[in-house]
Amino acid sequence: RREELNAELQDIILDDNAEFLEAPGPDWLAWVDSTWFSIVCNVVVALNLTFMLLSMRMHGFESFFWTSDQLFLAWYLVELGVKVAFHQQNLFIGNASLVFWNWLDLLIVVSGIIDQWMLPSVLILSTSGTSVNAAALLKVVRWTRIFRALRVMKLVKAFFQGDMAWTEAAPFQFFMSGMIGINAIVMSLELDHEWGGWVWVECAFLVIYTFELAVRIKRLRVQFFCAPTISDMVFNYLDLIMVAGGILDMCVIPLIHTIRSQVLDDDGGESAEGGVAGEALQ
């Protein structure tokens, strides 16, 4: 009787997910669910987030970052389009834990289109004499730019749904050891040689360390924070503090300044309190 109940439960689960698993689109679009396409999409998202962070720290490259933003948005639009063509209505209707990420992708694309394509066109019309409330429109532009931060959720989706078992193998551990050695050499070079490209190198190291730490936390779960030995616990918390400090310095503080300048019309650095707080956080 227990086996019969388990079989019935399995049939119910399969029936609930059947619409999502069986894509009604053409077979030649099956590559949309392939591993290589997912990898390409995740790489594009990682590059987009990297460029967003660098644009906060690097000045004089506005045209380059503007062009890259348009290309990234065009890619997200194509990605969503081919997924809709393959999964059709099943992309947004089905198991909530599955379609949630698809609705989030839709929100990212729609907010990007409004921010990067529609609102700039309306601003051009407002400057040409059309009766448009420019002040209210600028506030909308500033708020829609905050939605760009949601693009990091695309990587979060890939992280939680992906198989990270390969990170436990020897090649990945050897790679991380090599990165630590190279980082030590780079730190010594930064002290002796001034170069504007160091920020790109630092950002690359931070991405690698953040990924490695996230994988370890996902694998060890509570044991990461409550390791069986004191030495393991000390090194785990040390890694956590170093990565958190790097994210705070390179991502959080510039993001706070950007939000204040875009939304509150405040550069974040004029008041004494803001300057002292920024130095303390750094």
C-alpha cells in the first residue's frame, strides 16, 4: 500500500511539472535548454555586472559603458524571446518555484527597455518642446535604474540550480591556489606601479573569491560557520571577512553613492558625516 501511495504521489508531481517540462515550441529551439546556452547566458550576466561596477569607479569611458549597456539589454531581449518561442505560455504558467525566475527575467527586460530606450526618447521629446514634465520624468529614470541590480538574481538562479560538484575536484583547488599566488604578486606590483587597469584586475579577483566562497557555503551549509575544528572555523570566517570587505569596498559603497546621486540628487560626498562614514566602511 505504501508503494502505491508513493507511485500516486510521483504521478501527481510529474503532472504538476509536465507543462513546464514539455515545451510546445519547435524542436529546432531545443538548444534553449542546453547547458552551453545556460553557460553563455551566465557569462554575459557576469560581464554585465562587472561593467556596471566598473562604471561606478572609472570615469571617462561613458560612451563605452553606454554602448555595452545597449548590447547587454539586446542580448537579454533575444534570450527571453527565444525562451518564449520555445516554452510559450508554459514559461510563465506552472510551478511557482520554476516560473518565478522567468517572471523575474521579464521584469529585468521590461525595466531595462523603459530605462535605456523609452525614457531617453521621451526626454529628447521633452527638450524639443513637447509638453512633458521633465522633472517627474527624471525621477522615474533614476528609480528604474535601480532595477538593474536585479540582474544579479540571474546568477543567483544559476548558482542554486546548477551542479557545483566540479568545484570539489583537484583542478579547481589547484586553480584557486594559483589565483592566491597571482593575487599576492599583483598586490606587490600595485604598490610600485600606478596603472588605471588595476581596478579591472581587482574586480576579477573579487569575482573569483566570491564564487569560491559561495560554493563552499552551499556545499558545507551550517558546517561552514560551525566547523569541527577551531582552525577550519578561523580560516572560514577569515575568508568570509576578506570577501565581504572587498564587496563592501568595490560594490556596496559605490552603489550607495550612485543611488544617492541618482535618486536623491546628492553626491554622497559633500557632507562631513558621509565622508567619515565612507572612510570608516572602507
